[in-house]
Amino acid sequence: MAKTLVIVESPAKAKSIGKILPRGYQVNASMGHLRDLPKSQMGVDIQNDFEPKYIAIRGRGDLVKKLREAAKNSERVLLAADPDREGEAISWHLAHLLGLNLNEAIRVEFNEITKDTVKKAIKNPRKINMDKVDAQQARRVLDRLVGYTLGPLLWRKVKKGLSAGRVQSVAVRLICDREEEIRAFEPEEYWSLLAHLAGGKEKFSAKLLQKLGKKYVVKTREEMDDVLAYLKKQEFIVKEVKKKEKTRQPAPPFTTSSLQQEAYRKLNFAPKKTMMVAQQLYEGLEVGAEGLVGLITYMRTDSVRISDTARDEAKDYILQHYAPEYYPEKPRQFASRGRSQDAHEAIRPTSVFRTPEVVKPFLSREQFRLYTLIWSRFMASQMQQAVYDTLAVDVEAGDYLFRANASLIKFPGFLAVYEESTDDTEKETVSKLSIQVEPGQKLVAEKFEDKQHFTEPPPRYTEASLVKKLEEEGIGRPSTYAPTIETIQSRGYVVKEQKRLMPTELGEIVMALLRENFSDIVDLGFTAHMEGILDTIEEGQSQWKNVVRDFYGPFEQTVEAAEAKIGKVKIEDEVSEEICEFCGRNMVIKMGRYGKFLACPGFPECRNAKSLLEEIGVDCPLCGQKLTMRRSKKGRKFYGCTAYPGCEFVSWEKPVVGKCPQCDSMMVEKAARGGQVKHVCTNKECRHSVNVQGEGAG
């Protein structure tokens, strides 16, 4: 008979903790929630002051029975779900199902799954934090009230199967707003000018920057011709040579949001994948002779705080593996931004001495790449700043000023370990650092290099930049970003094209309806305000039913008004030339979860449906037939030959018209940074690429 039963969420976590605890402890997994609101109904008794109707989740009966039996045969039960609101709620539900006393200390939590942390937590249980539970209940009930009220309304007014949630609706709005900005955008022409200068043995290039002391941008070809004609008559004279030393500070350790963003930029991981792999690293993996060990701290956090123990360990590692100057004079402290709950540490390795090289043999490729990212970011955050030598040479030519910029790393500091990625692709005009010229020195303009440009619309959101925007606006919480983005795609409101999120026709129709009739639900400020109110519940400053009651009164009135006001929204199907082979009707193009498809309009009498093969205007490189765009079972685009299965050509990248000018092979379209597009040769020995203008994605 086990003296103590410890219940966690997952089998992997149970296995890790089970190996840490001594005999007399039994560790079981609840597999997440065992009690929840029913799916078949709203599950909230509005007439009885919004009392939730919790039920045991279908299919979990045997597991509940097993846990009850284990609890009955134990002297003590400890609930060790994840250390957040959701984990607190899971523990509370388990306490009800197992008949545990809520006035007793039955809750334990740990930010990392290591021997010392787990044993310390087990020795110091506490009562379940009902403020955290109530904050989670409030979120759950609010989301249920919105979803189970607006969903049926959308079913009646638009089409069956639609949904509308508090956070997902705001996410769709952001994507729709960005699409409207792109459509309304009118590109403006501008020109850049580079002067290639020489003075004695020195040669360097400088960029046109000012006219008559003010920032100047050439707008047209005619204006550029006038500038060039003027410059050809002018002397180029060095006005000033500025040499400075600049410093660059490291980024803080990861939060959930920054991890999702950086994993997307550096590893091409979607937020959902990032969180899945991070969960594995947190819950524990077999690491050789060390056995099962959690490699990172808890991965759902909005704090950049780290423990003194972790900071001291990082200092020891830096002093052992780098020169003393790589450690700052004072240990680094980072301040969390905005309404950070600061409940947990930042995401970091549980031991910096468990380097990526040490654990690599025991990890999958994805686990290794993400662990390396987390380890490197944390180590860099504790290191000395980077130091650059910079040079700026200002050259006057009559009314105009040109500038050459250059920089060189003097001391790498944290850059020896890690450099943060950005979405910004702007680069300075960089020349060599050792330009030996003096103020007053005359230069010769050997040639001018002028280029035409056009301003670009704001880029469509990537999954990473949408996470960043949601965080900046205070929408959702670390645990909600990934499932929100997954939901808006699975509902058919948003599709991903070249890694960018675009609204579907359905998404724009639903958003227009919500904007007109439920402005609060899709208002960024209102949704962020609700997040703040949920925080006050967790802090014990507000009662959760009061919050729900204050929300529901106005919401109910809005729903009643919308029900009377909104007419049936008819989405006309596009008629194709494809004839249904069963009934002879012209098939129509419909939008499904994985994009457009052909369906017979005679449904339900005729249920014929098939893939829509969209020709892309490119011939197959193998057989010369037409290539078409298709979608995999998971909704991912790919390109195949119309002669399939006779021809098995397939490509994940979109083939483009025209062959490689270098080797005559097929070229494909690839997304580049900043929404730009490249055409890249498919011949691995060639890989010639050409930059092309982005289409609104830029």
C-alpha cells in the first residue's frame, strides 16, 4: 500500500517524477482534465447565477475509477498538475472527483522536474488556490457563454459548423484588418542613390541621405535625373569622420511568447509544435546514466525572472568556459513587461552544465534544436554586452549629404553564444571599417548606382508575428496563443499561404457580421480589459460570478438585438465547368477546412465531391502536362501533375514560369524574410535565385 499517491497530468511526467521519489510514493497520470462542461450543451445555468454544470468527461470513467481506488488505498493524496491556472483547476476537479478535503494541504507544484525541486515541493504542499481556480472558471464560463450563444446564431444566419470565441474572434479581426490595409495600400515610388567614391588609395560607397540638412528621398526618375545632373558638377568633400564605440545588450531569457516567435524564425516551428516539443523537454527525457530528467523549466510563463540558483550556475559556467570578461560586472536582472503575472521563472535549462552537446545523443532532432535554442538564449542573457567599433563618414556634394556606415565587432560578449532574430530585414549600407580619409579631403565620384523602389504594404501576419501582436495587445495568455491560431485555421476562417495568414471569404463574412453587431467581442481594448479583470480574480480582488454577471447583462441584450436585425447571409457558390458524373449538374466550388473543393449542388440527393485542381500555368518538367495546386490531408499545399498516377511529379514549393537562366532547370517560389519572394532553382548543384516583388505579403 502506497503511503502517498501523487497525481500529475501525463504519463511522461508521472514516469519522470516516479523515478525521483522514494519507495512509498505512487505516481499516476490523470491525462489532463477529468471533469469539464458538457460539449452537447452550454453547461452554464444562467438562471442559477451562472453555476457551471461539470460532468465527468466521456471515456474517462475507467481512469476515474482507477484513481479513486488508488486514492482509497493511500494514506495521503497530492495533486501535482502544472503550475498555472489550468493546473490549479485540474487539481480542484480531481479533489472533487476523489472526495479530497479542500481545507487540507493537497496541492504541490514545481517549476522544473529535477530531484531537488520535486523533493522540496513534496515536502511543502499547500491548499488549492481557489482564486486561481475561480479565474480559470471565469474564463471557461465566459468563453462558453460567448461560444455557445454566438455559434448557434452564426449557424442560423450564415452556415452550420461556425464558431465565435472571445480570443479567436479578435485574432481573426487582426488578420482581416491587415488584409484590408493591404488592399487599400497604394505603393509609392522612391529611389536610392549610392555614390562610389575614391580618395587616394581609398575606395568606398556612400548613400544619399540629406538635402540642405534635412532627410531627403528621391521620388521619381525625373527627379533622380536632375539630382545626378547636379551632382556631376559638384565636388565631393569629406565633411566629418565619426568613430564611436557602441554596445548591444543581450535579450532576456524566453517567455512563452518570445520562445514561439524565435522558434518560428530560427527553426520554422509553428507555435503548436514549439509547445509540444517544449512540453516533452519539461516533463523529462532519458539522458544516459542520469536517467529521466526534466531539461527545461515550465514553458508557459510571461516572466523573464530567473532564480538566484540558476544565475549563480550560469556565472560558474561562463567563468569556466569563457574568459572572465565575458561575465558582466553585476548579475543581469530583467524586468517583465506589461501585465506579466510573474508566477513562474523564464524558460531556461534546468542545468546549464547539461549542454546541448551533452544531451544531443538522447534527444530527437526537434528536441535537440529547441533545447539548443533555449539553452543558448539563457546563457547569452547572463553574459557581457557586445561592443562594436563604428564608423560614419559624411560626404558633402553641394546641397547633398552622403553617408558611409560601417561597424565591426570589437568584443563579441553574448554574441559568442547567441544572436536574436528579428522580423526586420533593413540593413545599413556597410563599407569597410578602415576608411582612411580626413575632414576637408576631396573625393572623386567614380560612378553612381541608382535604384528604383516601391513602398510595400504592411506584411500579413505569420504565426509568430500574430503571437507577438496578441501579446502586445494583452489578448489571451501564454497557454492560449497556440490553440487560438490552430482553431482559426481549423474553422476555415484563416488559411496559411507562403507561411502568412490570410482570411478566407468565410472569415471576412463572419468578421463583418461580428463587427457590426458585436463590436465589444471583437474589440481589442475590450478583450484586453477582460484579461485584466481575470487577473484581478486570481489576485483575490474580484468575485468571478460578479465578473460574469456584469458581462452577460449587456451581452444578452446585444444578442437579442442582433437576432432581430441580422438577415440570412447567403454565400453564393461559384459554379464550375466540371460536370457531376452521377447526376449531370455543374459542380460548384466550396470552401472546406483544407481549402476549396468541388461539390455537387444536388446535395443531399447527390453527395459527389472531389478535389479542386487549380492549374498554376506551369507545365510539368517530367511529361509536359499541366501542373495543379492540391492539398494534403493535413491541409498543406503541394503541386502535382494532372497526368497522375501516370506521372508522379510532386513539389511542396510552387513551380514558376520560366527556367533557370544558369542551368535550364525548373524554378520554384520560396518565401524570404520580410514577406519578400524568391525564385530558386531546383537543381541542388546550381541553386541560382532571383528576388522578386512580394504580393501584398511583403
